[in-house]
Amino acid sequence: MLLELPSPPLGAPFIRGLAAAAALALGLTAAAPTRADGEFVPDWLAGPPDERRLEERAGLYACMIERAEARTGSPLEEGSLSHRRLVSAVNKAVTDWEETGGSLYEEVLPDSDVSGLDPVHFAFGITGAEIEAGRCR
């Protein structure tokens, strides 16, 4: 008889039944992080948001906000969900770059509502060279 385990909280890594026992025996603890829509989240972007505004990253925040506004045709409101997601993505990319020296950080930030009307997905992208320079090209 298989013991059915209760469902985990939304977003928690979980493996059921015999697969869980086998995974634990092999030392595996969790699957790759995913968003609510089931899409893979890159390691550099996983975890809780980092919404700190650091002065030394002001040039990166400014150019990424400018890119988002140019691509969507709408201003990005300070403190909005889209703004906070963008700041967090910059912070996480910089942190990963400092630790690993990655050369490119790309991800689609879902439901970035920059117009106030409809959800817009923003293709975030920044290079290691831009991070090193402290500004975008």
C-alpha cells in the first residue's frame, strides 16, 4: 500500500510516493524552481525578491527602466509591481555576476503592467559587461 502524502504549499518543491523515497536516498532534495505557470526559473533569479535600491546600481536601474519603457511605449511607475520586479532582477543579476562572472542574464518578467491597462511581458536582458560598467550600452 502506498501512503499518499498531503499536497505541499503552492510553490514548494515536492516529490510524491516512491519517487520521493528514491530521490531522498540519492540525495536529491528538490526540482528546479518554477513559476506558477510551470515555466523554469533560472537559478540567478530564483528565491525571494531583492527590492533594495542601491546607489551604486543606480545607472543599471535607470537604463533597464528606460529599456522597459522604450519596449512597451509606457512609463514605468516608481514603486509599481513592474518597477519592483525590474529592480529585483537587476539586483539578482548583479549578485550572480559578482559570484559567478556570468556573461548574460535574460528572462521574461511576466505580467509587467507598465501601462495600467493590460499585462505586458518584458524581456529582461543585461550582460556581464554592462554590470561591470555599472550602466547599459
